[in-house]
Amino acid sequence: MKLQFELPEIEAIVFKNNVGKGEHILYCVPFDFHEEKRVSGYMVFTEKKIYKILVDTLLATYEFGKLSGFSVEVMLGVCGFYAKVDGNSELLCQFISGRNLARYSVMVNACEKIASGELELVENDEPESYCPKCGRPFVKNTRICPFCQSKLEVYKKLFAMTKGLRFMMLFPLIVTAVALVIRFIVPFFQKAAINDYITNSDRPDNYMTHFLLIIAAIVTFDLISRILNVIKSRLSAIAGNRFTRMMRTLLFEKIQMLSMSSISQKSSGDLMGRINSDVSVVQDFITNQLPNYFSYILSFVVALVLLLALNPLMCLFVFVPIPLVVFVIFKLRGSMHKKIIHRWRKRQKINRYLQDVINGIRVVKSFGNEEKEIKSYVDNNEEYFDRDMDTCMYFDTLFPVLSFVLKIGSYMILSMGNYLLFGGAMTVGELNQFTTYTNIAYEPLMQITQIPRVISNFITSLSKVLEIMEEEPDIYDANMPRHNKIKGDVSIKNVYFGYDSYNPVLKDVSVEVKSGEMIGIVGHSGCGKTTLINMLMRLYDPNEGSISVDGVDLRDMSQESLRSQIGVVLQETHLFSGSVRDNIRYAKPYATNAEVIAAARAANAHDFIMNLPEGYNTMVGEKGFSLSGGERQRIAIARALIHDPRILILDEATAALDTETEKLIQDAINKMTVGRTTFAIAHRLSTLRNADKILVLDHGQVKEYGTHGELLDKKGIYYKLVMAQARAALGGNAEE
């Protein structure tokens, strides 16, 4: 992120007039809040001082020699950059939370280095997350600003995605053009029928034959036109469905490739809405709206040319209402788009709510909150209904009015045509031909009033799809990733990591683990235990430092190669809808029945599985809720074991088990950890007695590392945790 802003001219003069000799600008960061007002000021950092400048005024100067304890505090909407001045905490500047919070969090580290005499510049390669045009935030992990995004760019991206389907999508347009030609031929036959036979008293002897031939030609052309429309519709449907299949597949693939940090910030309902609802809107535009608009534009141009050829004066009446309609649409296009966006957000809110409540239906029923959730859904649905009604009433009132305004031109043409007809300057057939072409010309003009609504729907949905498609994953393979067979030596060196890079969860973590060792990881909640094992699986990369296996940095290894050699039993056990066998096979899809049973026996799961109604073929239901917590946990352990992993990760693997089952599982764990490098997080510290080493984390730092006995002898953090659990156990027994 940018830490060296350029001072504007006035501020630069103020700094130049006050800077000391030998000082140079190291960092220059804006602040935007001062004395309860929005301002535009700058904090300038040199080797010796901090200068606080607001336009033409130097507000304050701070000497680094007197500063220490730099920090950032987040308040309600406003943040403060603090330091201790001669031991007393002092507010250096304030800024609106958002774009500058990350900047000043990095500056805390930078200022501490300057204060200690270290002048090496701190760099942060995290990209700017705010649009330079409007200042609003980009969509996370993209350079997309929903407010400044060019519609032309959106169309270009859509066109790029149609590669391989363009001919199939072009063919309906060709059929449409042929159908239009036929449509314009028919009025010529109608004119001949009216002038030569219907209104003409001087008919030839065989006039009925000629008249019937004209009628037959009209019917034939009309039939051909309808057949072509059927062909166009079918071809459009095929092209649209193939495009939809392709887009949904790409979206699903991209979601699978996104990093955990990105997925965790999106709800399942939101992602499902983009794959299903938004892609369907894009499909409708490509399949139905696009060919129709091509037809409208082409028919309007051809009809206009023919009208000019028939009667240039009357043709002018076609244009009378158009400027007013175009002006109204142009002025209201912004409000139209906003209404569509707001309706889309309300719909997504309902999707997220439904997904959340349905997934948590057991909790809802456990607390008897059915009525509460029904009321919440009704409230959310009412909000969407109100927004949808507001949008529909807006469009359903505006467009009929605009259509009536357009009709004024046809009324004027009809009046002028009848005047010419009564004066003998125009025949009935010519008037019929002219009015027919006028109606053809006005048909697309009537549809023009609907274009903003359709385009807004399409642009909104396509933009939401592209937000996912263009999101850059945080975790990706190197250009030439290595596919190593893992032995199990793990080296963690000086690792710093934060879900926001400026707010580290892990700080300077270093551990050396030999192949086959079992490492217990303990500490209070929130100390970084799960974060560390997530990094071992490379769900996240370190902000600083490295993690390597067998001397190879994880970032140089193929993600598929690494994870295929790791077995994981997570704290929250998730089973997929399907059979018990399918869930155990998930880590090794082509495992034999013998391998499935062997893994289940190792996890002490075989006996209870055989007691299920259909044994290994028993369907577990959504998320495995038809099984008990301990049964789900044992299936998860079997799933982790089936592909004989070289590294085993256990995150509270025995947390959901009763005492008797825990003993069985613990015996199984003791056997399966032999010869495998194992990392185990355990709430019950007694389960880590046999660990080779125990790693104690506290506030993201390694505080203790050693065997169970060594750490007890130190009487530090680990000792206190063990004693606290022992007292709790004794107290429980006493109470019993």
C-alpha cells in the first residue's frame, strides 16, 4: 500500500520552511479528521521528527527521541494514531476508519523502527483497496469499483467469454435478418391487393386468380417468417444454454480456487445466488433480449429508409416525439440503475438469511425460536417486497407514459395520411403500406423505453458474476510447482501472519519438527493455534517468514501435491450428503472396500457402522446430522487415514467424544501417529502426554516449547493450564 504520498504545493512549502537540516521525507501519510471536522492534512515522517501539516499550517512537531509505544485505536467511525510522549499517551492525529486504517497500522511498525534508530524503509505490497476516482472501496481482491465500472468494459469482458460460441450465437441474428426482409416484402403485396383489386373497379377478367395468388404469397411469406422465428428461438436457446453451462462451470471452478480468506467473507447464499440467479439473467439477455434488440435496430433502420423513400414529409412525424423520450430516459437512467441495484441487494439479503437459518435449523428448534425466525423472514421479505413494488411501480408508470408519447407521432401520421388520401394525393394501398412501415418503425421505439430496465438488470447481474471471475486468489501455485513425496520434516521460521497483514495473529513463530514427531499445540482461545495449522495446509501464506517441508518452501510446492499427503480432522466435522462409504472415500475416491474398512477399523468406527441400517451404504443425511457427534468424528478420522498421509493434523479430534469413546480413539491415534509427523490441538491436555514436543502459544507468540515433563518443571503457562484443568476435574468429582 502507498506510504509515500506527494505533498501538495502549499503543504510542501510549509514543510520546507520548518524541516531541520539533514532531514528527509521517509513517509508521508494523509489524515482526514481534526477537531470534529473532515479535513485534508498530512503526517510527514523524517529520520528525526513527525510533522503534522494541515494546508498552510504546521499543527505540531514530534521528535522521535521522545516518542515510544506507537499504536492505533479504532473508535466509532474514527481512528486515532497514538504515541507515548515522555511516557504519556498522546493523540498524534485522527482519520476516518477505512482506507487509512491499514496504512497507519503499518506506520506503527515503521515508527518503532525509526525511534530505535533503524532507518530501513518498511514496505507493504498489499494493493490499494480504494478507487482513485470516487474513493469507494474496490470489491475485495479485485480492481473493480461497482460505481465507476465502465459498461463498455463489461460488454468487452462478456464478448471475451463467448469465445467458441460466437458462430452459434451469430446464427440467430442472421435468421432474424432474413425474417425481417420477408416482413418488409409483405406490405408490397398488401399494397398491390388493395390498389389493384380491392379498391379498383376496373379489374381484369382473371382478377380473382391473381388476387388469390397475392393472398397465397402473403400467407406463404408469413408462414416462412414464423418458421424462421421458431428456428431463431431454438438456436438462441441452444447457444444460451451452452453459454450458461460454461459460465456456471467457470464460476464454480473459480470459487473452488479462491482462498479461504476470500470464501470466509462470502455467504453460501450469496455465492449460490450468483451461480444460479445472476447467470440466468445473463442467459436471458443473450438468448432473448440481444437478438430482439438486433431485430429492433435493423427493422427501425430499414423501415426509416423505406418511409423516406415513400413520403419524406410524413416521415418527419416519426421523429417528433423521439427527442423528448430520449431526454427523459437519459435523465432518469441513474435512478433506474440504483433501483435495480437496491432490489438486487434485498434479494441477496433474503438468500443469505434463508441459507443461514436453514443450515442452523437444529439450533433454531433447540431454542424454540421458530416464531422469531418466521417474524425475521417476514420482515426481510417485506423489505424486499417494498423495494420490488417501488421498482415495479416506477417502471410500470414511466414506460406506458413514454409509449403514449411515442404514439403521438403515429397519430400525426394517420391524420396527415388521411388528409392526403381525401385530397387524392395518396391511395388507400399507399397509406396502408406507409402505416404498416410506421408501425414496424415504432415497434422498436416502444421497446426502447424498456431498454434501460433490461440493461440495468443485465449489467448488475453480469457485474456480480465478474466480481467472482476476476477475483485474484491469495494462494496460488508457482509457475513450476514441485510435486514432492513428503517425508515429514517441517520447519517454521520467523512466521508473521494476520488475516489483515497489518494486524498479525502470529508473531515471529519458529519451530523445527522432525519426521515422525508428534507436536501438541496448546494455548488460550484466539492465540493462533488453528491459524498455524491452516498455514501448514497452506490455506494461508505467511506475511513474513517461511514454512517448509523437507527443506522445500510450501509456496514452491503444488497445492494438490501437498494436501494429498496431509490427513486432517478438523474441529468442526463436516460430512457430505451421501453414504458412509462415500464420505470415507472422499480423500481417496478410488479406494477399495478393503481400504475403506481398514481405515474405519483404525478409527474404531467399523463396529458402529456395521450396526447402522445399511452398514457402509447408510446415507448420513445433510452434514451427517443423522449420526451422533462422536460417530461423525470417527468417520472424519477414517477419512483422514484412508490415503495414508505423511503429515497428520488433528484439531480437537477427540472433542466430541465421551470418555469411553475418547479412550478408544486415543488408542487409535497413538497407533496411527507412528511414523507420521503429527500436529495435534487438544483442549484436554491429558491427551498430549505422549506428544514428543508441546508448543505453547500466547497472543500469537511461542512462549514455551518442550516435552510434557519439561514444561511442567518450568511452571509457566503450560503448567498453569494443566493445573487449572486438574482443579476443574477434581472440583467436578467433589461435587459429584
